[in-house]
Amino acid sequence: MRSTFDIIKRNQAHEIAAAFSFGRESVIPDMFRRLVSQLDINDLSAPRFIFYLDRHIQVDSEDHGPAAAKLIAELCNYEPVKIVEAERTAIEAIQARILFWDKVEEKL
């Protein structure tokens, strides 16, 4: 959360959109697909949980992800500096997400 709020404090819409898109919307479908395939559950043993995961996979891959990519492109408006800033922020958000999940794994 600290990383997310640091990005928000910079008050640059293209950076905020990049952080949310690449740090969340773009990674969730694949992350949840792997989770479903690795868990020993199905829609009979955990129907609500499987529905929740499947719904996120669908919405984020079909709607939110593409909409976020379009938003970033519009906010950057083909300006090289903004594109570089959005890319840098996306990497920052992804690195923060990796660090977060690495710490969760350590605790487990």
C-alpha cells in the first residue's frame, strides 16, 4: 500500500493508471488461473470461491485490462516522456507486488 500511495502522491494520472493497470488488472487473470489450477478444489467443493476467481479472471481479462491499457494510451497521448514515466511506474508497481507476495510466502 505504501508504494501505491507514493505513486498517488505524485499526482500524475498516467502514472497512477499504469500502476493500477500493470500492478493489478493485468496480473490478476493469470495469477488466478494458476491459483485455480494448483488448488485441490473445484466448483463442487468451493463454488463461491471458484465463482469469485473465475469472475475476476473474466472481468479483468475481458474488460478492465483492455480498458486500462486504452486509458494509459490516452493519458500518455504519444508523449515520449509520459510513456517512459508510465513504463517506469508500471515496473515499480510490479516490483512492489512481487515483494508483497514474497513476504506473504515467507509468512506461510
